[in-house]
Amino acid sequence: MDRLIEPLENRRLLSSAPPMNITLAAQGADNVLTINNAANVQLHEFVNSSGNSVHVTSNNGLTNHGFFDRVTKIVINGTNGDDVVRLDDADIGAFISTFNGKDVIVVTNVAATVVTNPELVTVDAGNGKDTILADTSGPSTITTVVLAKGKDTVEALFA
């Protein structure tokens, strides 16, 4: 018997992660840059006379998501997997949450800080075994508040 249509073999969807989602939206007086599903993300902040700008890349800098202007607050939500989050030149208030997994979170500020805020960056590392590094090895002052629930390694570097 001849068939015009042959059946396909069974297919199984293997692991897949939802794509990273980036939005910049006004919330009251703030312009909030929100990044969801941030499995491997890097942010570099620039503060100048025309306002705050944030450059977002992912996949170790291979994917360029562009510059976001007039940012006054940053929210980064990781995944339940092993996340890598890097926030460089932290001058803008930020909240980083990485949920579960073996995460690496690095917050640096090696330039002179424009904003002095006692709770500039808050990190909630979730329940995993995480590595959190706050580096202030320059002429700056930065405060990182860490909420750690797992078996984490927290290190602070000072000039």
C-alpha cells in the first residue's frame, strides 16, 4: 500500500530555558530596567550629565542587548539554574535575585561613585551554593546588602 504521508518518528523536547526578557518601564518616579530569566548577564553602568545609561550583554559579552538610557533602578531576576550575574560600576540602585542553583554574582565599582546610598545593591542569592563577590578596589564607596539562604561564599575586596 502506497502512502502519501508518512508518520514522523516520536520527538521529545529536551531541556530548554525561557529567553531572557528585558524591559525599561516607568514605575512612579523611577525608570526601572527589569531583566528576567537572566542566566548569564553582564551590566555596565554609565552615569553622566545626560542621565544614567546601562549597557546589557549576555553569554559572556557575545550577545549585545544594547544601551538603556535614563535608568534609575535595576531589577535582575535569575533562573532556578546556575546563573552568572555581573554588575559593573554600580552607581544605580539594584536588586539581584538568583533563586536556586549554584550562582556567581559579582558587583564591582572601581570608579568614583556618584551616588552614596547605604543600600545601593541588594543581592538575594536564594537557596543554592553561591559565590558572591563585592569588589570596591577603587576610589569608591559601595554598599552591597546580601541576603543569603544557602551555603554561600561571600567575599568583599577593598582598596
